[in-house]
Amino acid sequence: MAGRRRWSTEEILDAAAELLRTSDAESFSVRKLAAVLGTDSSSLYRHFRSKTELLRAVADRFLLTAMDGYRPEGDWKQRILTLALRVREAFGRHPQLAAVWGRYASGGTGSRMITEEMLQALRASGLPDEEIPASCHRIAVLVAALITSEAGVSALTPEEYEQGMELFRVTVLGADPERFPALAHFARDIRPLGVDRHAAFEEILAVQLAHIEAAICPNQPTGSEASANDRD
């Protein structure tokens, strides 16, 4: 009688990623994955010690995808923006996996490559070494939060999205002006969370990078101040 097939680590990660595309981290289990592969859980635990370790490895593969073909170009801000957009694009095609990354993070080669490039870019900015780790952490938290939030909207079915839009219209446009005067005043200009996320992503990240730049050059005027000075 032939023995069960031995699955490689890469094949296990492929199957796990495929399973996560149609489910989520909560319902995902090593037992379900083993069933898909036609094996038992114990054989998978020879590759990964726990479900969390497996999920982190899956997320890390998408970080590796984001770094595929990457070459540092432009100034330090452009390098970080490009890096963030690459990660966003990698997970954007698979929003369920973005949620996995946001929850479980990653500790593999992909994570190291992303962190290395971000640290290199921050060093190129002229920021003092003692301030670089904290700045890197803030950027990483911000990018992860933006990507996972966007992924949550992307994973909605058309029906769920339309229900959310209708709820938004009722909540915002139907607000009682006496009880919610500011909301009623700005109602027609407030945009739903799912609208124009690409521009919002870049704008929010740009604000964080401008904050870092201001710390490096405290006497340098911001963009709006510089424009005002030019008019004087």
C-alpha cells in the first residue's frame, strides 16, 4: 500500500493561501488544510509548529512578492512610498490575506527585506540613528492599518457594499441638524470609507513622512508655508 504523499513547505503554503482566499483566519485551521491536502495535521506540524506560525509564513510570502524586482529609486520619501504601495498592491489582490497579515504579522525573509529597506531609507533621510527605530515602527503600523482597513472593504460582496452605502446615506445625510449640527453641515462633503482609498492612502502616509522631515529640518517651512512665502 502506497504511503501518503509528502508535501513540501512551499506546497503547503500554496494550499494555505488558496484556502485563506475563500475563508478567513478565524475559520482557518490546520485540520482543514490537512483535509484539503489529503493528509493529517501531524504531517503539517513537522513544517510549522502552530497555526500562527503557518499564517505568518503565508503572509511573509506576499511581502516577498512585494519586494520582487524592487530597486531603490528617488529620495528617502519616495522609497518608503514605493515600498508601501508595493505591499498594498501585493495584498490588495488577496484582501483576506491582508487581514491575516494585519493580525499575525510576519517574521520571515519578506519582513526582513521590507524592514531593511525602510531603515535604509530613513537613514538616508538624515534622521538621527536613535530616532529611526521608532519612526520605522510608526510607519509600519500606519501602513499595516491602512492596508488591512482597505482589505476589509475590498472583501465585501457587492450586496454588502451597497448595504453599507445605504447605511452611510441614512446615517450622514439623514442626521438631525439639531442633535448633530456639524454632521448635518458637512454631510454632503463627507465621503464613505470605501471611496478614493488610493489617494487617501498616499496622502495619509505623506503626512507621516512630512512629520519626520520636519523633525530633521525644524526650520524648513512646510509646503503651505513655503507657498505663502513665495507670494510675499
